Amino acid sequence: MKGYSRLFVVVVLALLSALAVACSMGRKSETKPADKGGSTNSGASNTGNSTSVPPAPMVNIDGKYNVTGTNPDGNVYKGTLEVIAHGDVYQFRWNAGSQYDGVGINNGDVVAVSFTSGANGEGCGVVDYVIQSDGTLDGKWGYWGVNESGSERATRTSGAGLEGEYDATGKNPSGKEYKAKLSVEQMGELYKFLWTNNTEGVGIKQGSNIAVGIGGNRCGFVAYQVKSDGTLDGIWGGSGSERTGTEKAVKQ
């Protein structure tokens, strides 16, 4: 009996040892996929974050165009346009019966331009705002002859829609900050902008964007939508009229 007991004990110990090894191996084989799964999930999560669809890149608008358009009175015109990059801004030069020159800024898929007749657009400026859901205006602006842009944020203090009073804070191209009060008033299809720093302009609203030409009665303005094929599809106007015209510019 003792011999059998010893044999039995040995067999039982061998079986217990085998079971312990098997359990240990089982735990390890379960743990590895779990770790891999955790690592893979983490990687997938990171990949999901890193591969979020980025904003569409701005289309290069440099070049020469053929333009067709309508005046506010409905008359049709044709001509050419050359767009030349100057740092943060663009020079727009039209030949459509008469010569016009202006300054433009690219703000996402919108190009806002201020222009005047003649060989240069001196004295004209432009600001393009994105209208936020709370009514705040986030803007980018530039002046003819200055190759860098400035920024402005206007927070509405009274009014409704786009009309009303705003507190504006901004930064000049030099980096110097400024503050001003801004009033916005609708005039037919257009909007009048009046800042307390002796600046005024007229703008046109398209969806959540408004392009404003600065420079008084001598400066008109255009708001172009940049299409995926590079075509510029615009609406334009001036300080002397409450009506607008249209313009389409197709690259040559």
C-alpha cells in the first residue's frame, strides 16, 4: 500500500504540475491577444485622430483669367484679369474696357477684393469676415501696397442678424494691437461698416461670410467663391450703389 501510495502521489503531483503549466500557458495565450487588441485599438484610435479629414487646402489663385460679368444695371461686360501674389495678399488687375487695380485676401474658399479704377489701387483695403454662430465676426484684412495681412475679431454688443454694434479688437500687419467700436447697417443688398478709428466700408454677405471693401466711394469690392477647378465666381458692388453685379473669372 505504501508503494502504491507513493506512486499515486507521484502521479497526482505530475498531473497537478501538468495542469498548472497548462493553466499558465492558457493565461499567457489569452493575455497576448488582449494586449495586442489593446495596442491595436489604441493605434486605431490614434490613427483615427491623426487621419481626420483636414480642411481643404486653399486653391492657388495666381494667374491670368478671362472674365465675364454683369454690371448692377444688368449690362454684360468681358475682359481679362491678372492675379499676382504679394506676400499675404494678392494684386488684382483687370482690363475690361477700362483698367482697374485692387488688393485681395484669401480666406478659406473665399477671396475678398477691394479695387478702384486706374493703374493702382492705392488707398483701398479689404476685410473678409467669417460670421460665427454667436454673431462674432472673425476677420482677415489687407491694404493695397502692404504685403502682409492683419486680423480682427468683432464681438456684437447689441443688434440682431449682422446689423448692430460691436467691440472690435485686431492686430496690424506690424503686430501692433488695436481696439475700436464697429457699427453695421444694412443698405439694400449691401451692408455699411463704420469703425470709430475713422474707417468705413461697404460689404456683401454670402452665407456665413461677408467681404467688405474699405476706402470710401472710390473703392469697389468683390467677393469670390473659389471653385475646385480654380474658377472665381463673384458678386461685386460699390459704395455708390445698393445693387450688385456678378463676375466669373476662368483661368486661361
